[in-house]
Amino acid sequence: MKMQHKILIVDDENKSRELLTIFVRKNIPNAVIDAVDHPHVALQMLRESKYNLLLLDYEMPLMNGFEVLKEIQQMGHVPHIMLVSAYRDFDFAHKGIEIGVLEYIVKPIDNRQIEKAIKKYKRFFPDKKIEKVALPAYNGDHFVDIENIGFIEKAARNKLSIQLSDGSQVYINGLLSEWEKLLTDNYVYISRKCIINKDLVKIINTKSQEIRIQTAAGTYILHCSRNRIRQLVELHKDLQ
């Protein structure tokens, strides 16, 4: 199955935004690309949808690139980020790398820069989408469809509990951030310690900040952070 790359481009300059869209499309023909000219619009889109890659201009009105990045760090899903700027200063680029920027693109933009940056990005997101994953069990690896994962919780340091929608449960070594990259748009963080399949949510209690998830094994009650439960309410207005 082909990976569906979802990409957001944020640049207040029309020409720059158009060039970025053209060059990204040239290097990832099957990408779904959204392009906006305002950082506040971009932040709202990032809260409502899961993007794999963000190309972010540094020099914008109201908020610069680093200010936007601070807001993104508070979200459940942080896409891979490429910072676009006319600055050629090494210290500036180094600061961006320190806070998680994957690549630094210098204006004027050309396809060689984008091609190099996209190659680095594809190390994390290859064109072939992972559909099955091996979960270690006492009698050997147990292969499951990604979509059959109900939720993943942090059980201890570097140890995760994976609850499958068929009712079975597996404990494995790993990090939530690693699994988040494998999962589809159906999966969202509800706290720093838990990722869920939002399609399994049946009840949202905003007062107690709890949700109920229904699987074949029964009902699970999970705690949400304040910001995450607001996002779930927006996604599940029919449950209110």
C-alpha cells in the first residue's frame, strides 16, 4: 500500500509558497498538500489534522517560525519540520536543529534543496506504508494489522502496553513517539502516556476528563489531559 504523505506549507509570501508547493509535488507526486499564508491558520489545521511534514517560513507577521514551533510542541502530534528562511547564519540554523527541525532551507528556494530535504524526510516516511507489525509474544511474534490496535499506554520506562481491538494485550519495549510514526490518522494522543484509536471512543466525560473506549474485550476508561479532551470533543461532537 502506498504511503499517503500529508504535508502543510506555511509561508506568507505567495511566490515562495507556490514554489514550495511545486517542488514538493515534484518530489512526492502522491502527496496531499495544504498551503496557507498565516501562522494562526496553520496552528488550527495542525490541531485538527495529522500532518507528516511541515514546511514553515521563519519570517512571518504576528508569529515567527520559532514561536510557531513552541505552539506545535504542545500538541499531541508533532510532524517532521523543515524551516524556510532567508537567513544563512549558522547559529540560527543550529538553533532550529536543536529544537527538532529536520532540515533548514535557505531562500531563494530551488528544487535541489527540496530534493535533498525530501530524501532525509523519506528515511522516516518511506513510500510503502506499514500495514502489519510484529508484536513479540511468548510463542513467537504475533503479526497484527495496525488498524487493530485499540490503544497504547506507557506502562513503565521504555515499556508499552498495547491493547488490541480483539481484546488481547501485549507488553513490549519501545517509546510512544516511535509508534506514533507508524500509526494512521485514526490515532491521537490523549495524554503524554497514551495514544488511542479515536474511532473506538464511545463516551467523553469533560468533567472528569475521562473517555470510554469499546473493544471486543469490553469497555476501558482512560484519562485525558485538558487540551486533549477538548480536541476529542471537536472530533466527536455527536457524542456530546
